[in-house]
Amino acid sequence: MNDFKHYTVMLNETVDALECKDEKIYVDCTLGGGGHSELILKRIQPNGKLIAFDIDDDAISYSKERLKNYKNLIILKSSYTNIKSELNKLGIDKITGGVILDLGASYHQLTKQERGFSFSKNAPLDMRFDMSADFSAYDVVNTYREDDLVRIFSEYGEERFSKRIAKSIVEARRIKPIGTTQELVDIIIKATPHIKSNIHPATRVFQAVRIEVNHELQNVKNVLDDILDLIDVGGIICVISFHSLEDRIVKQFFKKESQKCRCNNIICTCEPPKIELVNKKPITAGEIELKENPPSRSAKLRVVRCIR
């Protein structure tokens, strides 16, 4: 697929953190363009095993071709939220090496016009990571109650004009359904004051709708619990997040699960922590990467090791 554009964020930092070893089992929860997966595969030859997940047909098609010469790779068209059941089908009860979770939408998803992620390209309101899913941005924008729109714009987009925008959306869709990204952008621009900013006025709403369509935040919470059950002693968990909402979930989860006491009782009844923080502060992209791929500036990498 020649039009698949992909930049692997913090490639070396992430795979270095995994401390890849032959004979071990690794999981790439978000295959994407296969950048992380390829470097892992190079480092776990000849007997290591990599299982990679993705729900995006474009990504799977591209990465299958890119990684076709590696025999110790299994690519699954499945959400990382199914990690327990999918690994069970493969007879794997423990991830002995490590896990990468690269969150958020890929460059390809955000820029491919017909996917409807971008406010700069007119397209049908879609925003599905999994194109076989029934629920899309169209459903959120045209069927959610006004107070629910306010909630997701506020919580997921941190949009300060949530009420104005939600009210305008509801008024507009009474006349006719909102079917395209440009129609939604026009409504947002009319509903918000003209403020000098480097951020487009539709940015936060589009982020919020995308998160809602794909259940992104709830999926992160669920998969972190599952990974913690699956990771073996010595295994490494690497998570790359791209906005504060995701990073906050990851940070709080790792902090809680690495503490000696998590019950806050006078007499502690907690079992010993299962993980330890490898980096207390998140790792960020270096200067060279920031010049090559400016969107990397928002990426944060957090790493933990299983100790029990």
C-alpha cells in the first residue's frame, strides 16, 4: 500500500526499554505501520515470538507486506482489548518478554481523507479505527443528547465552549443531519468566539468525538488491568500516550500498582506491588525526532517492570 504514511514515535527509546531477548514472548498491542514490531523482531531472532494486534485493515495490509520475511510473528485483526482471549486461543498464558501499547490514532488514520478524522479535509463523519464497527462519529453528533455532548466535549476535549457548541449542534441537526466534517467545523466556528490561537477551534471537539467513538479511555483502563494479569516476572510494559487524558490514566495506574500500600487502611492488607517504575518521569522524543516529526512533541513514554 503505497499511500500508507507512518512515522514510528520514539522507536529506539521504546524498543530499548523492552530489553528484548531471544526465546521470550512479546506483544505489540498497536501494530500500526509495524515500526516497533520490526525492530523487536530483529532483536528477538531466532526463537523469540511477537504477537501484534490491530483493527485497522490498512495498517494490517501494510505491515503484513513490510514484515513478510519474519516467521516468528503472528498478526491478529483484533482489538488489544481482547488480549486475554486472543492469547488464550494461542495457548499463551504469560507474556514473558514485554508489551508495547502505542495509544491514539495513527498519522495514516488522521490524514486519510475518507476516514473523517481531520477537520482540515471534508469527508463523511466517521472516525472509526475499526471500519467494520457500526458506531461512528455521525451517530455521536446526530443522536447524543445535548447534555451528553457537553459532557464528552468537556471531559474528552477539555473544550471550554462545550455548552455553546453542543447547543449549536442540536439546533443544526433539527433542520438536517450533520453528515460531513466540514459541516461540523462550520457549526463549531460559528458557536465559538474568535480568539487568537495556534489551535484550530475544532481541534478539541474532534478529539472528544474520536475518543467517544472508539472508547479510547475506557479501553486503556481495561487493557492495563489485563496486561498486568498477563505479564510475567521480569517482563516490561511500555506505554506511549499522546494527550493528557491518556497519560493521566497510565500514570495513575502505574503509580497505584507500584505502591507498597494501596488500601489506605491503618493496618495495611495489601499484597506486595506487582510492578516497579523504570522511569519516574515520562520519556519524550529527542530533538532529531521532533524536527523530523513535530507531532512527536506530545508523546510520553512510561515504562514499568513486573517484579512479582
